[in-house]
Amino acid sequence: MFYDFVFKPVLFTEKTTNLIEKNKYVFLIHHKLSKTHIKHFFKKYYNLHILQINTANQNRQKKNIFKKKGYKKFYKRCILQLKKNAVIPTLFLKK
């Protein structure tokens, strides 16, 4: 059920690699998930203890293909801070 709500496991950009050193991980998730849903999902399925959750809604980007106009998917960016000794599963670390 919740597996469909995590679009991209971990983002790899300059900013996010700096955050990984501080034990913070960035995910793109479904825009309707709340912080309690996110915490419940990671605790239940991956046994991760989360200290802090920050979320931000991303603006939809316009998309033009020939004469058709539309929008890209609407998503939310989520930054999870884990305990110091916690290790995120390798499933999320794929590029």
C-alpha cells in the first residue's frame, strides 16, 4: 500500500549528499502523505527510528509536448533525520 507513495527513494544532488553526511535522507513522496504517515511507514516496514521529518510541497512544472500542454506529477519532498547509528536499507540507495 505505502510502497506506491515513495516515488524516488533517495535524491543524489550536492545538497543531499551533504545532508547524508549529517544522517539526513531526502525522498520524493506522494503529496497527500502527512508526517505521521511517513513516520509510520518507515518504522513499520524498515524499522527506522526517525528523529525529525521536514516536508515541502514542490510546485508543479509545466510540460509541453508538441501541441499538448500539461503538468508533471505533483509531489512532496521529505527530509528524514535518523538516529546516529541507524543505517538506511540499501534498497533506497540505488541511483
